[in-house]
Amino acid sequence: MLRNGVVGNVGQPCMLRWSNRIRLTWLSFTLFIILVFFPLIAHYYLTTIDNLDDSGPRIFEPRSGNALCEVKHVQDLCRIRESVSEELLQLEAKRQELNSEIAKLNLKIESCKKSIENAKQDLLQLKNVISQTEHSYKELVAQNQPKLSLPIRLLPEKDETNFPLPKSPNSCRLHSCFDYSRCPLTSGFPVYIYPLDQYQFSALIDPLIKQAFLETARTNIYVTNNPHIACVYVVLIGELQGSTVLKSIDLEKQLHSLSYWRSDGHNHLLINLSRKSQTQNLLYNVSTGRAMVAQSTFYDMQYRPGFDLIPSPFIHAMSEPNFLEIPPQVPVKRKYLFSFQGEKIESLMSSLQEARSFEEEIEGNAPADYDDRIIATLKAVQDSKLDLVLVEFTCKNQPRPALPTEWALCGERADRLELLKLSTFVLIITPGNSHLIASTGCSMRLFEALEVGAIPVILGEHVQLPYHDTIHWSEAALVVPKPRITEVHFLLRSISDSDLLNMRHQGRFLWETYFSTSDNVLSAILSTVRTRLQIPAAPIPEEPSKEIPHKTGKTAGTDPNMADTGDLDLGPVETEPPYASPKYLRNFTVTVRDTYRAWNTAPGPFHLFPHTPLDPTLPSEAKFLGSGTGFRPIGAGAGGSGKEFQAALGGNVPREQFTVVMLTYEREEVLMNSLERLNGLPYLNKVVVVWNSPKPPSEDLIWPDIGVPIVVVRTEKNSLNNRFLPWDTIETEAILSIDDDAHLRHDEIMFGFRVWREARDRIVGFPGRYHAWDMTHQSWLYNSNYSCELSMVLTGAAFFHKYYAYLYSYIMPQAIRDMVDEYINCEDIAMNFLVSHITRKPPIKVTSRWTFRCPGCPQALSHDDSHFHERHKCINFFVKVYGYMPLLYTQFRVDSVLFKTRLPHDKTKCFKFI
């Protein structure tokens, strides 16, 4: 029972569990049927219900908007939608209209801004013009010196009235024997040279002298072919060739028969050149009337001071000396302290034997003859062997003919020069006859000494040296009275090396300028007469600019790399037109005032004064002192109280511009890029592009408009010397010489310009170079390595004065320019040599920049392998031409503290160099 009961009780839970499972299964199945089949049935019913009755309306079919609107609330929604859509369309139209009005107003605003800027510029320009006009007016009122035009040239009458001769022809002076009416100050000093076929004795003149004289006359700037306007009439009378003798009476008759002699020969100049030591005194016992005489031999009673002149001997007829044969000026001291060679033979036959009768007419006794004492003293010095000297009083060969009491020359000219090359000093003993104040023999000795750099020591103060009233000879020679012969040795040993070198430099300058060539001799004679008459010298001609027409396109943009200077202003961009440097109007004053001045006292053909910035014959813009004539505006302040550094140039010339000269050769793209980089550069007057190619620029080439004129100049030939021609289109003193591939920022250019204004006589630039001595090869080398020392600044990016363009093109030896053309190189070295030789100062380097080539530009000539070898040769050749190394080393570099340090605006009144 228990078992059945247990079993029964156990079965009940099992049944419950089974029944529960059935219920869950049924429930799940029912739910599945409802969820699956009921939607299907409903979907079927809904989709087929409309097909039952086609005539009735379909309940579930898609309806149109109008149908939907039949429902009231749907219609309200439709009305709201349409209203909103209409309002949106209206707002969009208004928005577009407002945008259009805003765009128009923006355009008007921009136009107004431009108009305002233009008005400001116009107002500023008007203010500048008014201010400058006021300043000019005040300057004229203060100076009370109105500008005058040249007076009308009054030509002399053809039939001139004769005025009485002075009491004695030997008493002629300019005031008594010269007709000033034929030579007005503004006449230009016209000189008429008689054709040689107009007088018979011209056939007897040395052919070499005649040929050289005529060739020189053709190119002389003062010579005219119109005798009616001539100031001076020149007659060449010697020297005669060979042993030809011309009677005095015949010479006098032929002179008096000249076409414009006018009975007394006033305003005539008789020239007797000397090529040999035995030149005849043709004009002895000849009545020359009021004619001036230029010859190398004079007695004191024959010479008329201030009227006659003593020229240099006529040795070389070539156009330029052979500089390779001239010894260098260094070392200062040579083998012999001094030397002398000569022979005095009283019985020596002279071509001036008639002078003995002339001496007999002179009253009084001649001074004591010191020649014996001189011979004894010099021999004693030679025997003492304190210094190595060479004195010879007897010629090894037949001596040259000479005047009585004169020391004859020994040997050939080449032998004499070899001895002089070994001598620091050379003695020139004047003739024993004190009445012989000038002789050809002494002039020959002086010429040879200056030629090879031996310093002349002239024993005898009574003699007159060539051009003595014009040249300050104490700068190049020693003149010692004969009684001081015993002190000569002490005097020569006491002179320092620096003084010796300066005297040798000056002697070389005098020889090159007034002695060396036929052109220099004739120019020196005419210029001496012109200086005595106080007529200003003719200016050096400027190079005419043959412009190439070109098309100018749109305004060039400003390169941000060029103009990016941070918060530093470069200065105002001048709104006024290009301003030329003030003209210099003091030529006459300078001519009178500067007659005597060291290094500039001798009036050459163009008055080359190497050690002074004042040159009365150069055009006005070539005067260093011309820069000081600018008028400083009233109220501009003085010293540190002036305008801020960033607002004005300052200095003594607060208003000044510069000209860019850019040399180019068939690199149009590079050139255009370089020109565009100049756009907006302050104080730029104009750009002169020197087109060095024989082919003209491309016809379709469009040149940029940089705000200043661009003048393209055509050259006659491809030459680097064209870079330094004094083009007449350059109207400023300052020139920035720049290569067409140079890459300089505006702030660098402006800084260089400011520095140049503080040192106007020097080259101021960026890339520095130096020269070095090669101990192995005993020669000079050109070096471009980075260094703390320099002696040159390349003119591919440098400022210099236009004055040096004249000197480089017309005064500097032609051999240097020929070397530049031969190598197509070294023109920058030549300019550095010239400026250092003239000023004896090194150039000035600004900033730390060592190169200036633009990135990506085509390679230039400097990248050639032979470039540096040629520059080595150039330096050594230039040293031979100058006779010494004129370049000077410097460790000085100019940087601006202001350009590196950001200072407050009220503190930028200083300008410091480090």
C-alpha cells in the first residue's frame, strides 16, 4: 500500500509538468497563428476590398493633394505650407537684392579709399613742391646770387689796332703783351695751330716731332680751325732735324710774315720742343715781339717769368708709355743711395756757341763755381762706404753734346735707365753758369729720373724746372743749393721710407701726366697758358646715351622677400619726380683759388687732381664738394635734434637720390626679374640698363613699370668697361652699380646708400674680396674666401661717385681697359685699384653678406674655371701699371644697430656703426 501510495504521489507531479508543457506549446502555437496569419489575412482583405465594387470610391487608394485638402485639418496645413513657401521666396529675393546692394557699396568704398589715397598722394606732392619752392626762394634770397646765363660771345675785330710795345721785349708780361679781349672767360680757350706748310722752315723740323705734334693737335679739345675766334696762335718751330742751322734773321722774317702775326705777334705761342740734349736755342737773337716762347733752354735775360714757359722734353711720341718696362715703385730703397754720371768739358763743342757772346753782354761776375767742391765731396762719400753710392765724373764713351758749363750725359739712354733703376736718388747738377736757368740736359735727366722712380736731387736752386709756376716740385724732388753739398748725404739718409714713397708716387704721377707722351706735353703747355689766363678748363665730355625704345607693361608688384623688413620703415618713397643732384657753379672760383695745391697744382688736359675731391673741369655732378651745395630746409634741425632716422635721409644733403646702373647681356628673363625687384625702392632716381649685346632686345619683350624711368642704353661693343661709362643720362652723384642677377633686399640697398653718403669718396658695397701675396711664386693672388679682412668691394653691388666714372673712362691708363676687354673680366678690380690709388683709402663693406647671386639664375662669367686665373693675372698687371700695390687692407665693416635692433619709434634718432 505504501508502495502504491508512494507511486501515486509521485505520478501527480509528473502529470502536472506534462500538462503545463502542453499548455505552453498550445499557447505559443496560438500566438504564432495570430501574429502571422492574421496580418496576412488583414493585408489580403485590405488590398482586395476596393476591387469588390468598382463604382464606389476606393478607401485605401493614394489620393491627390486636392483630395486630401477636402479634409478640413488637411486643408489648414496646406494653406500654412503655401504661405510659408511664399514668404520664403520673398525673403530669398530680398536677400539677393541686399547682397547686390552690399557688393555695390563695397565697390564704392574701395573706390573712395583709392580716391582718398590718390588725394593724399597729390596733397603730399603739392606740399613737397610748395615746401621745396619756399626753400629755394629763401636760399636765393639768402645768397642773393641769381643764376646768370652765359654772355654773348663777342668776336674780335679782323682789323685790330696795334698798341705800343713795352720799353723792352724782355719785360713782356701778360698784362702788357697779351690781348685779353680775344680770350673771354667763357670762350673755351680756342687755340689755332698754324699749318706747317704756311712757313718755310717747317720743312727743317724733325719729322717725328711734326707727326706726333699734328696727331696730338687733331684730338686736342682746345684746337680750332677758325683763326678769327682763336685766343692763342701756336707756331711749331723745332726742334730742327740733325745738324741743321737756321739763321736768326731768316727765322725772324718768316715769323713776321705769318698770317695773324699782326706786326708784334701778340697772343702767339712759339713752341720749340727738345728731343735731344743738343737742341738749338733757335730764338736766340730773334725778335719775338709779344709772342710767348715755350722751350727747354733759357738764359735769365732771355726768360720772361709768367709769360714764357719751360716745357718738358719730348722723348716719347707713342700714345701711352709701356708700363711693363717701368720698374715698380717698391721696394722703397734700392741698391744705391744715390748716383750720378756725367762729364763736364769746358772745351766741349756746343750747338749754342753764340751764347758766349750773349754772356759777355751780361753785367756783373758769375757766382763762384762749386763744381770742384761737389766732385770732391761726392768722391769722399763714395770712398767712405757708409752707403753704397755710384758717382762717375768721366764718361766711358763719348759724352753727349751739351751747353758750356753743363754736365753732359754719358752713354746711351737704355744704359742710363738701368743705373737709375738701381738708385734711390739721382743727383742733377745744374750748369756752372748761373745765368743758364734752364737747359735741355737738366730736363733730360729729370725726365729719366721720374720715369724709373729715382727721386731727383737738384743741386742748384737758381734753375727753373718745367712748369715751375704751376707744379709744386717740392712734392716730388729735392732742390738743394750747391753750397750745401756737404750736407746732402745726411739729408738723403734722414728721409723716412713713407716720405720716399710719397715723393716717388708724386714723381710718377707728374711723369705720366705731363712728360710721358706727346699728347701730355702739348696739353700741359696749353693748359699752363690757360691757367695763367684764369680760363676754366673744358669739362670732360659725357658719354652720349643712345637709348633703345622699349615697351612698358603693367605695374610691377613688390617682391615680399625684397620689401619684408619687419616693423622697420626704410624711409618715405618720394612722390616728387626724379631729382637730379644740384649743379656745381664755382668753376671760375676754383680755377683761381686752387692754383697751388699738393697733387693738384699742375693743370693737365682735364685737371686731374687725384688727392682732392675738387675738380673744376669735371661736370657739376662729378664734384664731391658739389654735394655740399644742397640747401638744408629751415626747421630740419641740427645734429641729434633732426628728424627720426626712419623718416628722412638726414645729413648735410637731406634731399638726394641715386641711379642704378645695371649691365646685362642676353638674359632677358633674369633682367626683368631684377628690375621688378626694384619696384618701390626709396630715393631711386632712374635705372640705366647698359645693353651690352650687339643684338637688340626682343620686340615682344614687356618691360616692367617700377615707378621710375628705365633707360636702356645701346653700346658700341661688348665690353665690361661700359659699366663705368659716365652716361649723360645719369643725373645723380650716387651710382649703384649692380649686376643683372644680383639679389639685394631694399633695406640692404637703403643702408648702403646711407653709408655711402657718409663716405662719398669711397666704394661702398656688399661682397668683399682681398688680395694676398704668394710667397712661392712671388706674385699677387685674388682671393674670394670668407675672411675678416678685405681690400676690395665688388662693383656688382656697390655705390660709388660718378666722379670715378670719368676717371675710369678717360684718365685711367688705357692699358688697364684693354686688359679688361682682353679677358672680359677684372673691371671691378680695376675700379678698386683706381679709387684706392686716388684716395689712399680702402673700400667700405656693409652688412655681413658675402655673396649676392639670386637663386636659380643662370650661371655668369664668374663660374668659368679660368675666371680666377685671369683675375690673378689682372692684379699683377695692374700693379705693374701703377708701379705699386694701391689696394689697402681693412677689417672695418659697417652694420647698423638700428637695422638689427627693434627700437621704439621715439628712440630711432641715432645711427650707429659697428
